[in-house]
Amino acid sequence: MNQDFTPLRTYLNSLVPLNDLEWENLNELLYIQVYDKKELFLAEGKICKTVGFLLEGCFRWVKDHNGEDRTFDFATEHEFVTNYYSIVTQKPSKVNILAVEKSTLVCMDAKKLIDLFDSSYSWQKIGRYLAQHTACYFMERLEASYYETPQMRYDKLMSTSPELFLRIPHHMLANYLGMTKETLSRLRNAAR
């Protein structure tokens, strides 16, 4: 298996340039993990112990709610796959995280990564950035669920991540957007 971690290093260097020693300290923690379609990265009820950086593929965060899947989020290439809340609180995950398609992650032990954030100023800045980014992202998602219409959520997703419409089954996208498959189909047809 090719152990090329260049995309992760490029991403982290875009946040804060890491010197060779700082990178090597992370590199020692990294390994490649391949997930088949529908394979679990994290099961509901388990404490998250891993942080993944997606090299190829797609994951979704999903919960069974009264017998119906509720999709909370997706991740695609060069995004992180983890349950930050579970890592920080050490509480079991309330969602499943599973591969939508065959996917490849650069993985690392969450506790060792958090320890690494204390090892240098650069790593502290990266840790702070990732925590702030996560908090802001979830606030935006919460606000959208309260204040945006299905049309607004659809338009935003089309403008920020149009590739999802080519990769993810439409019933999952509709669920994520908080609408029926039929409503999503009407919106897509109206946009053509």
C-alpha cells in the first residue's frame, strides 16, 4: 500500500507551515486505512479514537431515528473524518460514520494527535484552527436547519459542493437537506 501522506502535509502546511521535525512527529502516527462501501469508520455507541483525513472517497454521518436514517453530514477528499465531540468528551458517538463509496483515509490515533498539539507552537495553532473550524461549521449547520428553507439549503449545497450530486445517492442528499426525494427532484428539474 502506497504510504503517500503528501495531501495531508499540503493541507496542514496551508494552515501553518510545519518544519521537518514537526511533520516527522505526526508522520510517525500515520497509517493508511481503506474502507469498503458501507463499512463503518465509527459505530454509534463507541468512543471515537481515530482521526482520518480523506484521500479518496466519501463518508457520511448517519443516525437511525425511529427506523429512518437521518444523514447529518458528508466528507469528501481532503476533509477530516472523525467525531470531535466524542474525542473531546470521551462520550460514545451518537451517530455512525460510514463509507458511501470505497474510500482511503490517512488515519491517526486521536489521543496521540491531541498530545502532539501541545508539542510546539505550530501544532498548537493547527489544533486551535481545527477546533475553531469545527465549531463554526457546526454553528452554520445548526443555523441552516432552523432558518433556511429547503430551497436555500439546496442552493447553498449546489454552489459549495456540486460534485456531491454526482457521487451521492439522491435519497441521502434529500435526507441531509431535510426534504423528500421528490422535493429534491423538483428543485433539480427547476434548476435545469
